[in-house]
Amino acid sequence: MSERILVPYDGSGPAEAALEYAFDTFPDAAVTALYVVPVPEGYWDAFSAAEEIDMKRGRERGAEILEEATEIARERDRTLETDVEIGKPKQTIVVRAEEEAYDAVVIGSHGREGVSRILLGSVAEGVVRRSPTPVIVVR
């Protein structure tokens, strides 16, 4: 049985490092790169026409970013599944990993916000704390 690896991918350097790590460490695994378009913060914002347009743009931008990930896969002679979802990134990644029975999540660490997030980054920290699936954080 082949392993399934989920790599949250936002086009950043740490996300690229995580994708490359997944390819190198799991040479026979099926790898999926997931871009999450963040949902609007306020309840009413989700119903505005402007937010719908932003979500459409977010999906388009996600597809562009995932094309970069696909190019990395091609350079390594690998195939890559890609997907764009809309939601809260931490929660969306954890739910996806659990519901689709991924064997591991490989996530890049940004480490941009606050003392508690210096080592991981807010999304990586949230995924590590909540995921029932093993999580590998790549710096």
C-alpha cells in the first residue's frame, strides 16, 4: 500500500521546502499539494458580492501557485495532485488530512508571529496541535 502525503502549499519558501522534503523522504508516496483560500473573517462578509469576487480571485491565485508546485514535481520526475479549498487554513488542513486518510502532513514553518509561534508559524502550530495525523514541520 502506497503512502499518501498532504502538503499545504502557499508558494512560500518554507512551503516549497516542505514539498521538496515530501518528495525526497517519501519517494513512492502519492503527494497532494493543498492551497487554502482563507474565508472572510466576519459572518456577514461571507454574503457580500465583493467577498464572492475575492473568493474567485483566491481560487485563481491558488491555481497559479499550485502550478508552481506542479513544476517542482515535474523537475523531480514526480506526479502531484493539487487542490484548492476555501476555509480557515488550520482547520481545513486538519479536516482534510483526517477525512481523506493521509498518512502524514508535511508543512513548512514560517515563524513570523509572536513568541509562541517563533519556531513553527501560526498555521503550522495549529496543524501540529490539532491533527490526528502525524505532522512533519520543515524549516
